[in-house]
Amino acid sequence: MKEGPDIALIGSLIGDPARANMLTTLMTGKALTASELAAEAGITAQTASSHLSKLETAGLLTQRKQGRHRYFALADDEVGNLLEAMMGLAAKRGHMRARTGPRDPALRKARVCYNHLAGDYGVRMFDSMVTRDFLAEDGEEIFLTEAGEGFVGELGIALPDLEKSRRPLCRSCLDWSERRTHLAGALGTGLLDRFYDLGWAHRIEGSRVVSFTGEGERRFRECFPEA
Amino acid sequence: MKEGPDIALIGSLIGDPARANMLTTLMTGKALTASELAAEAGITAQTASSHLSKLETAGLLTQRKQGRHRYFALADDEVGNLLEAMMGLAAKRGHMRARTGPRDPALRKARVCYNHLAGDYGVRMFDSMVTRDFLAEDGEEIFLTEAGEGFVGELGIALPDLEKSRRPLCRSCLDWSERRTHLAGALGTGLLDRFYDLGWAHRIEGSRVVSFTGEGERRFRECFPEA
DNA sequence: TTCATACTTCGATCATAACCGAAGCATGAA
DNA sequence: TTCATGCTTCGGTTATGATCGAAGTATGAA
């Protein structure tokens, strides 16, 4: 009777809270062991094992054996993008999870969105680059202008390397905390990586929070002034 | 313990087969009554009523009362886009629904993807326009070239009207049957609408199939030659 | 070998929610 | 008013699957 792809399968996989927690945790981009994911989701190892095997069978996760550990990660960017899209829709409709923990303010300030910068700082960077005509918008599409090429070059980004990848250079991503656009794509990832290299910021272990140093914060504000 | 948008809620809503069927049916873009959706999903009116109220409460559907009928439609483009993204991922992973009905070949040839043309014809149109430099690709981003502006103008598309809308003019959409890209966005919708106006094609009632007339097919092939 | 750790499989329990029959409530027609 | 239609609410049944304890398998360390 029904034709077409089975979205109910994908939906029900993401629809279980324990699995949704695991997937959200993996949005950090880091591969994690089965036990770590179990702890994160608040379930026992047995239950987690069952969930993880379902997610892997369905092709949402990949698994890498290393000694007696099994590391799990999102299968590819497309899975990450889908999760982002669902977060965007959920946030817009006001479907937030009940308990907002103590990490929440830091998370709203600056966090990783799979592999690029999100939160207040992510939006600020994007706005600043648009205001100074380094980025141009056309609906949902975003391009790096010539001036922008010079700008990221001075920051120490090797554009040719980024353009080699099959990923689009610039992509817009809806920020769930700010409800505004920030920069994703290869350039978004490249910029965040560059901030790490410059020592401006580092990741807080076990969370999506990106913590800026005092000096890093100063340089970041200098580099991306508000309008 | 957990922060952020509740993707599990959205996932579980889409994760029920009956609801997924209803949502997929509404991808045609047409508003349907509760009874029609119940029949489509193969459930009784009572059960459908419960599902529909959940989907409406969550903000995935909108409802319009008209006499004693209640018409349901997808809440907005963002919901449609999410469903498309899930179909793309499901198709790529090989998660297809069991029974492929008799309408399947027609569906693969030409169908509506929420509001634009998909299937073999959708992909062909896209490829043809890229080959002749009417459309330019940059990763996932797509732009209409100057030559392209002339081309769609000759077809009778009023570009300024399309650009007035808040939707992006060109957007890429992954075709689940062809596993290749076709054209979405305001221009994608505009082109399909123009084909209806020109009498080249019409929708088959109660399905996503787009049926071309003999003459329409000839004109379409003329307009979008293969490489 | 022996033991410890990381993970999976099995089996049983239990909560959730999908489902339908029956009854109720609107809306429109006669 | 009376009746028919479209849809919702209520109540009870049933199936699904999330969960964990216990036992089993693989890997590495002593």
C-alpha cells in the first residue's frame, strides 16, 4: 500500500529518549565507548548495548573496535545534519527538555554544533562577518566574498585545503539557543579548529561547551567586533 | 541532566508508522480531512483523531475547520524539509517500506516532492539546466546564473515575484528514487506550477504522481534536453 | 593460568501507547 | 425538530519494546 523510504524507522530510532541522548552526545564529533554512552544516557550497559546495535544496524552509527573498547560515532555528516535540523525544529516549537543543568549558561555562550561553533559566540561571529561583507547571504545560501577570503587567510586558514573536501565551504545552521543563523560547513569547522590551534579556546571534556581563555576572548572580540 | 531541544519528542511523533504515513501523504502539499488521512494510514477515525491532535499540539500540523470537515496540512516548509531529509537518509541506508505498489513506476518517473518536481524528470530537469550553465553548483549551494535568469524568463516565470518570498530561490534536494540531486526552493516550486499552467502535466488525485500529457512530455524533453 | 574489564546475549518484567467499540458533541440538511 | 455526517472523548484490551539481572564471551593484564 505504501511506497517510498521508511521514515518511521528512522524516527522511532531517534524517538527513544535514551537513544536521543546518545546521539546528541555524539554531536560533539568525538567517538565514545559504549560504557561512556550508557552513563551519559543514564542506563545500564546491557540496555545501551541493545540500543547501540540497533543504531548501527540502521546505519546511523559506526563502530570501531580498539582493544576491549568499542568506539561509536555518528555515521557521517548527513546524520549530524539531520539531528541539527530536528533540534532547530524542536527549539522553534518550544520543545525543550525539562531540566536545564548548571552548564546551560556556558552552553548558550559557546558550544560545538557537531564540528563548528554555535551559541552566542557562533552567532556573533557570523553576524560580524556578514556586516563587514566577508560573507554574503542569499536566502539560505551563504558565500565567502573576496574580502572574506583575504580575512580568513590572515587568520591562518588554508582555503585550498578546505575546498578540497567534498563538503560545502559555507552552510547556514539554525542555532537553537539564539534562534538565529550561524556558520557551518567546511569553513565553520576550519575556523573553530583554528581557534583551538591559536589557544583561544578549548573544549570542556564530556560536554559540548567551548571555553574561551581571557586572552582568547579578547582576541575573538577584536577579530569579530559587534556592529 | 540533559539540556537542549527535545529531538526525541519529534522523533517519536514521526516514528509511529500511522503518523509517518499521514505526514508522507501530506507531503503532496494538499490539505486533507481527518477521515481521508485515516483511510490513507489504514486506521479508524478514532485512532487517527488521537494521532492528529498529537501532531497538531507538537506544531507539526496545522488545522483548518471548514463546515464539519477539518483539513490538516504540514505546519510549514521546515517540516516538509525535515521529512525530505529523513527520506533521503532512509533511502541511502536502504530502509524502504515493504510493499512497492503499482503506482511505483509512475512515482519514480515524476512526482511532487512537497511542492516541487522529483523523480526521473526532476533529476533530468536539474541536470539539463546545470549542463547548459543555467544553474551553478557550489557544494550543496545552487545559484541561478544570468543565462538561467533569461531561460526561466522565457518559460514565463516571474522571477521578481519568486524573490519576494522569504524562501531561498534555489535549494538542492536529494531524490530518494534516483539518489541524485534535484531542484527545490522557490524556483523549483515556480517551475512545477508553470508546467501545470502550461497544461504540460497534472497531478494524479490522491497520490504524489505527476502525469505528463503526450504534448507536455514532448515540450518538456525539448525544453530540458539530455546532455 | 587466573583474574579483571568491556561488552553482549538471554530471559523475564513492566510501562507505554496504539488500537478499536461505544457513546458524545458539533455541524449541516431536510 | 429530526436525522445524517464528521470528528472527538472515554474505557478497556493488547502488543511493543525499554529495562535490568544474570550469565556468557572476548580482550588484556598479572
